[in-house]
Amino acid sequence: MDKNRVYIFDTTLRDGEQVPGCQLTTVEKIEVAKELEALGVDVIEAGFPISSPGDFQSVVEISKAVSEPIICALTRANTKDIDAAAEALRFAKRGRIHTGIGASDMHIKYKFNSTRDEILQRGVDAVKYARKFTDDVEFYAEDAGRADNEFLARMIEAVIAAGATVVNIPDTNGYCLPDQYGAKIKYLVDNVSNIDKAIISVHCHNDLGVATANSIAGIMNGARQVECTINGIGERAGNTSLEEVAMILKTHHGLGYNTGINSKRIYGISNLVSTMMRMPVQANKAIVGRNAFAHSSGIHQDGVLKHRENYEILDPEDLGINPNSIILTARSGRHALKHHLERLGYKIDKVNLDEVYQRFRK
Ligand code: KIV
Ligand code: ZN
């Protein structure tokens, strides 16, 4: 196994689809799932089968329609949820049950009205039960971002001993800062005696705008699976954005990490998800926003036309984006104007360019 391979777990169809107004039909979900497969994701979280008949059916149909990625179904830590997930995954070539429970004292007290020991036992029981159906069981320690590290380590050690093969450390409320989240992952690497028996997964929400930074900090401290969504959609301020993680790891290849993502398909799937979910992408969104490669000032346009990399660290063609991103604005210079005139088939000498440029500026 390549120890620097980072697995991409896409949850656009589960965490992403929970967003009000973003619901998709099963047919639409299958289309997105096929595009995710072509994009090269390793895991597709296809839904939460117990939550609704529609979610159940979507997991069934996606399991039939997609063969490369692992198909994952979400559950809470109880037998009814796990039974439903196992049933929905029956056609999956490789199925994963994703079960879990709250790990922070906040959730233990105010959500479950319980104790640490009781909650830990419920997590262990859920993993053992899920293992009866599949040997691919992921455990999530909900609100791990705010959980006490010592208790979290105890819980993670116990669920791995019970059979969890992936352990998800969600920053459910997007609370952590990158150094804190990275340190939490390192704490688990250093303090969970059987951590080598499982893959650590990061699942970060974007409430403070640092979900991607937190995920990268997690990878740098030992996580090897990232849970993310196309365009970063998801509950509240969203999840870690898949395209950002993929392009960070590709651009900073010196770090040594690799994914199976075919970056040329990023822009296409970004548009598909945005259109289908009626969720516009903000213009200045990193990687896929309308302005991510739009140069408007004369200085930048001149620099890009001389040598693209003067002002672009990513190659738009690498993302499947039309590279023609020189936009004529009131701040454009002669170089940009000449570039567009030539594109339209007009050859123009210096004297004429000066005159046309003065008229253009007016
Ligand atoms: O944010 C979260 O904690 C989740 C879990 C259900 C994995 O989405
Ligand atoms: Zn989440």
C-alpha cells in the first residue's frame, strides 16, 4: 500500500444533499454518482438509508450503477439503522457501513443525556454489529473537534478493536483551527495503540472558513482519507471542498501525497452539481468560481499574456476550464485589447492599436 495515497471520500450525495433546497431525485443522484466515478473518487457516500425511502432507494440504485468506488451508507449507532444500510448496500460491489455517535461532552450530555462510558460502549456495539454485514466499517466520532482528546483516543482505540477499519474524526461544527485539528490527529496517531489497523479520516465543516485548511492539517499529521463535497456544499457553511483538496495536493506535489482524482473533470462536475442542486457557485470560489481565472487589471493581463504562470498557479486546462480568461474591462491595457482583436481575426499595427485603444477606453 502506498503510504502517501490520500483517499477521497465524497459526501456530496449525503452531507451535501442535506442542504435545504438541494434535494435530488434518484435519477439525478445516479448521474452525479457516475460523474464522481469518472472523476476518480475512492468512496461515494450515497445516503442515509433509514432516513427516508428516497435515500434508501438511492443507495440501492447507486450501488447497481457504479462499480469502481466503494459505496458507503450512513447510520446512527443502532441496529435498525445498520440493518437498513446493509439492506440498501446489498448490490454494492464493495459496500461500507458508516456508523457512529457523539464524542464531545456537549453531545454526550445534551444530545444523549448519557455518560462517556455508555456512549463508548454504544459505539463499540454498533461497530461489532455492522461487521456482521461487511468487513468495511467506518466509525465517526461526531463533534470530535470539540471532544476531549484523551476520551476520543480511548473511544477510537475501542472501536478499532471492535472492527472499525476507518475512523472518522469529524469537526462537525467547524470549530477547530488548523493547528488544533492537526494536533488532534497527531494525538490519536501517538496515543491510540492500534491506530495502524485503521485509516484516519478527516471530515471538516466550514463554519469558520477553514474546513479545507483543517483537512490538509489532518493529512499532514497522519490522516489518509478526506471527506469532502463538490463545491464544498453541505450543512450550514458547507464541508471541505473536494476540488480544493485535490488541487492543493496536486499543486504542492512536493509534499508527496497523491489522489486518484482526474482534475480535468473537476469543472464539469462542479457545473453539474451546481445546476442540479440549484446552488450557484460564488464567483470568487477557489478553483471553480467564475472569476478564479479571470484577470481584469491591465498589469495582470499583460503579465498573463507574456507568461501565464506570472499570475496563475493552476492551469485552467488542467481543470477542464476554457483558458481564455482575459476579460476586457475599463482597466485593461493595449496588450489585452490586441489579444482579443487577434482572436476575432483582426491584425493590427502599433499606430492603429493606439487609436483603437483610445476609442476602447472611452
Ligand atoms: O459532520 C458530521 O459529524 C457528520 C457525521 C455524520 C459523519 O456528517
Ligand atoms: Zn458532516
